Amino acid sequence: MFDLVPFRKRSEELLDQMTKSLNDAMDDSVFSSFNGATQPFRIDIREMDDKYVVEAELPGVTRENIDIDVDQNYLTIRARRNELQEQKDESHRIIRRERRTGEFVRRFYVENIVDDAIKATLQDGILKLEVPKREPTTAQRKRIDIE
């Protein structure tokens, strides 16, 4: 059989090559500090019989900079990081100062949970949430008679 290729295939390949080159350049170690600022934090979620256990990696984030809330069946974890690294010489003149700030947000749809009983702990850069389950409610089927 003949291989049919649309005419625009060649231009798409060129665009794909350019995109790959740009991505390769951004993955270079020169830009690695910028990549970390845009990545959301990592989360593990385990389901148990009576609860969900959520563990989020938040190294260097203090408890004052973490907000957790449940609103309209969405569990939201928001973390803010303000980092300042400073180096001075013997006469206390600043030789180098670097700042990194950012806000990271993760949202999850949750259903049939007891939102009043969620427990949160922060230890060694790991935020751990215990989210108790509620017995699922099923919609009651109701028969409607036709008049």
C-alpha cells in the first residue's frame, strides 16, 4: 500500500523539532532554578477503609504559609514560599543576594467526607492530612405518577 501523507506534515515536523529544541534548552541546568518554581508540589493519596491520607511534600514551607480549606467539595492546599539567600564579605557588604518567591496550589475533588474532622500535621517538610470518609448517600428513587 501507498503511504498517504498530508501536505502540511512537513511543516508540522518542523514545528515539532523547534518545540523539542526549545524544551531541551529550557531543561538545561542553566534554567533549572526557574523550572522548580513553576512545578506544583508532589502529593501521595492513599485510600483506607475509613479515611483518605494525603501527604504533600513542602520542604522549607512553614505552617504559617500553608492554607488548607474545603469548599464546594474541593479540597485546596495552598503553600507560599519566600526564600532569601544572602552572602556578605568581611565588611558586611552584600556580595550576592538571591530571592525566590512563589505560591503553589493543588485542588482535589472530594466527595462524602467529614470536612469538620480533617486533621493536618506538618513534620520534616511533609504535610499529612487525614480526611475521614462519610457513608455515601444515595439518591432515593421516587416514582412519579402521571395524572
